[in-house]
Amino acid sequence: MEIERKYLINSRNVPGNLHDYPCRNIEQGYLCREPVIRIRRDNEEYVLTYKSKGLMVREEYNLPLTKEAYEHLKPKTDGKFISKIRYMLPLEGNLTIELDVFLEDLAPLILAEVEFSDEESANAFVPPAWFGEDVTFSSHYHNSTLSV
């Protein structure tokens, strides 16, 4: 189960020391949008993901792929491939901000996601002051929608 909140970030509000945090280079595409079936390269790891319908809470299953399987599926994706750099920023309460800086066609979009262990924690979350609009309940900011 994936439980997450998502926020728009203004580039002027991004922490200045962003490059001090661990980051990952991600590219992903969608084989299907309803339900979501995604392939992703996350640095040198390859994953096929299924996500159910939902906004803040939805089922998520990840299956490992080989690089060869990923490359075979890549031309079968619909829409544009998404490229982004994901910075991992620690947050109080043993939480992590996944700060996605989108590249290419989606630049200068920046989104922050915070994952939670339960809905109560997600609903009680107070975001840092530098976060922008809460877009958790807008499907417009799902990566599958952004790939269209």
C-alpha cells in the first residue's frame, strides 16, 4: 500500500544545499494508465510497477526487471518518457521528502512527495514552510498523467 502526500514546489523555495543530499536519476514510462502499469529505471535498477486507482492511498506492487526486459518494454510505452532527478531529504518523524526535479519537457516542474505508514499520519502531516500547493488530491500531478 502506498500512502503519500504530494506538493508543488516553487524553484525559488528549493533548499540551497540540495546537492548535499542523496539523489537518484529516474526515467519512467507507462504501458497502461488505468490501471497504472509503469516501467522505471532508477539509477541502475529496473522495476515494473502496478498501481491501483486512488489519490493519497493506493495499492502498489513492484516487480524487478532486468535491463534487457526494461529495454524491450521501453518502446511499448504510451506518451512521453519522464526523466527526473529525485533528491532524498530527511524530515522529522523518520520521514523523507522525495523531491523530484523534472527534466526535459516537464522542466521546470518540481514536486515533493512524502510517504507515510498510515492514513492518520498522512492526514495529520504539516508540511515544511517551503512547500507549495498540496496537490495530493489532484490526478493532474500523477506521473502517469504528466506523461501524456
